[in-house]
Amino acid sequence: MSTQQITEEELNAFVDGQLSTADRARVLEAINRDSALQRRVAEFQQTKALLRHAYEQPPQARESCSAKTLRLGQAWQALAATLLLSLGLGAGWFSHSLRTNTAHTLKGVVIQVSEADPAKWEMALINARNVRRAYGDQPMEVEIVAYGPGLNMLRNDSPVSAGLEDAQRDGVKLLACGNTMRMTNTAREDLNWLVDVVPAGIVEIMQKQNEGYAYVRP
Amino acid sequence: MFFSSLLQANALKPRIAELRPRLYRLAYAWCHDACLADDLAQEALIKGLKSAHQLKDAALLEAWLFSILNNCWRDHFRRQHPRADIEEIMELPADGPTPEQRHADNDLALRVRRAVAALPLGQRQVVTLVDLEELSYSAAAQALGIPVGTVMSRLSRARVALRDLLHESPAALHVLPTKTRSGQ
């Protein structure tokens, strides 16, 4: 019933910290009572985190396209030269990081769980354990990252609790998204004790991909 | 009076120059073309340095410089697409997929950039200013020269679109886009 009072724009403004104290309290109260709103807020947070990381290191312009830029007045050429130099360094570093990223051997598997569907949770656990078993003693990290509605997989009252324990015993890491926990007022104690918390689920997934993990979404 | 504004303008110049990487990043998030983004950032930087004395409130430096970038970008578009409705233009990554990019095609960062590139320009600019540059709604409104209400409605539409692209159907982003589309 309170959902009707919260507009789409207020929900966005809440995520962006753009509400007055009074409005913020009112919106927060509505969010606490409504799991659909919680889900939306978690999605907005994820989108924000994704966007920031997607442009953290944008590809730099190559030397070849700087020719067009030389319509600058004389006074600015010294400044431009300095900037191009720093850009050049940036580009070198970027291509280096690209090389190391693409020439990787598979280091592990990161499995995304972001839906409130116990059948998918089962699938994620089965996939994770199968990978771990297939590699036996060989180094192959397997981690499950749960965020948004998928966080419920890792709660104490999760229907797949037994599966979590089996997976952990096989060496699978279970990671909960700290952002989702904060947005849904979930405390560490509400989650299975085998779980570790990462600051942001999506960021964890991106970092692991960058380190040479395969990304799987059951 | 003249001297004090001159002093202030001179004090601002190093701060303006420091914003170069952010201008580039923002321009890149708008056009997804490294060469063009570099040109736009450079043009905005030079215009900003030249007109630093016109900035009344140094606290608004970022929004002011981003508004200059927006003007450079609009000028560029008017030259390219004289008849199109600028707000609705969708420009897709012009950097053809390099071998590295093709290899990293399922990389999340690239998927996110594609999703952003698929937004109409008006929404793309708002969502990047708020989420990437962390501007307040009023500063974003100022940078784009639009009302705060428009910032809020575009932001809301952009987020719904991004959610659909990123969370619901990640496979949709693997379809390689055609070069430039116009309209919605």
C-alpha cells in the first residue's frame, strides 16, 4: 500500500542520495516493508556500480588520431604536449593490461546468482561442485557471488543450506554482496556462517573476470 | 574587480587542466569513440581555459566544464546530423572491434558500455553525469541546460533500460550493433 506513495523518481533520488532527510526516512520505511522496492533499489545500485567500473579505464585515443587535434593556438601547444605525453603513458599502460588479461590461462570460475529462484541456486551449486571435482587437486578457484534477490540463497533459512555446506567442503567460495545486504538490512548473522562478504557483488565478478576467471550464469 | 576575477581565473586553470581525464572519460561514455572523445575533451579544455574568467562560482567548476563539453558535443552533432533530434540519437561504438575486444567480447565492462551506447543520447548524458561523475541532479541539470525534472525523468528511464539490458537479457548485448541509428 505504501508503494503507491513512492514515485519512480523518488526511488531513483533515494539511490542517488538526493532526497531531503524527511523524504529519505519515508522512502526508506517503504523500502523496508516492500521486497519489490528492495529489489529495484538493489538493481539501481548494481547499475551504478557497473557503470562506474565500465568506464574506470576507458580505451585511450591512439597517437594516430591526435593529428586532428592540432588546430590549437600556439599558446596551448605546450599544454597539449604535456597532456599527450601523459596520455601516451596511459595508453601504454592500458595496452599492457589488455595483453596480460587476454593471454591468461583460466584461473577459476565465478558464478553469478542474482535471481530469487531456488532451482537456479541448485544449478549454481551443482555447476560449482562439478568444476571443483573435475579439477581435483589442480588449482581452480570456484566462487559463487550472490547479489540482489539472489542473496536469499545464502540466508540461514535458505532451502539450499545443505547444498551450500557440501559445496564449501568441496572448496567452493560463497560470497555475498555487501551492497545488497545494506540495502535489504541484512546482517552478517542472517547469512549462513560459511559465507564471506564482498563490498559489491558485481564488482567482485568484474574483477575476477579481469583476473582470468570464466564467468558463468546458470 | 577586474584583477580579482583575473586572479580567480588563473587559480582555476590548473584545476581545469586536472579535469582532463574526467572530460575524456565522460566524452567517451557519450560517444564511445576514443578519437572523437579525445578531440571533444581537448576542445572543452581549451574553451574552459579561455573562458575561466566567466565562471562566477568556483564550486560549480565541474558542472560548468561539463556544460562546455556538452556544447562541443552538440556542435559536433549538428555538423554530423543537421536534421536529427539530438536527444534521441543513438550512437554505437565507432571503434570497430579490435582482436582484443573480440576476445574480451563477453567482458562485463564492454557489455555495460554497449548498453550505455544503446541509450538515447539525452538519457545517456544524464545517467553518466549522475552515476559516473556523481553530479547532483541540479548540477547535472545545469551542465546539460535542462530542468531538474527532465534530469529525473531521463535518469529513471535510463535506469530501467539499462536494467533490462544488463540484468534481464545479457545475451541481447552480444548482438553486434549497426553503426548509427536515429530515433526510438
